[in-house]
Amino acid sequence: MSDITIKLTDRNGVLHEIVVPTDMSMNLMEAIRSYELAEEGTIGVCGGMAMCASCQVYVLESNDALEAMGDEEDAMLGEAYHVKENSRLGCQIFLTPELDGLEVALAPYP
């Protein structure tokens, strides 16, 4: 089992260091939900299908291990609110050992 640490700033500006396993095929949105770092019903509304942008995060520090954005994610962010140059959907960031130390902030919920 391999755990990684993610630094996440919640929607209230509070920094959390969360430890998540990489052997469970989890994505960032699922980790945020499991730690209850966003109000119920304000993250992962579509269940992680890249169809709602409720799990939008801002990647605060570039990480070469972060996979490139796919077409579905890009299209959803094209319709979302509060999008920035460093926006990604948490449901499309799959947690791997290479992402240890990733720093993100939750985007405001509409």
C-alpha cells in the first residue's frame, strides 16, 4: 500500500494535508468527499462523470506527473463558473504515487 499527501485549501481558505491511498483507484474528488472537506451536495454532484464541475480545483503548483486534460474535462470547464488557467476537475485527477505533494484549492461552488 502506498499513501500520498495532498495539500488542499478548502472553500473557506483552510489548508488541509490529507493522506490518501494510491492502491484504490481513487480520484481527487473522492478523496475530498471522504475527508468531508466540502459541504454535502456541493462536490461530485454528477458522481465523477466530468459533467458538472462541482469538483473543480485550482492546481497551485505544477506537477509534471499530472495527466493532460481530456476532451470531456476541457469541454466541461468551458461551461463552468470560476474557471482559471490552472483549473481541473478533481474527478479526472487519479491519485498515483507520482502526485505526492500535489497542491490544490477547491474552486467556489456556483
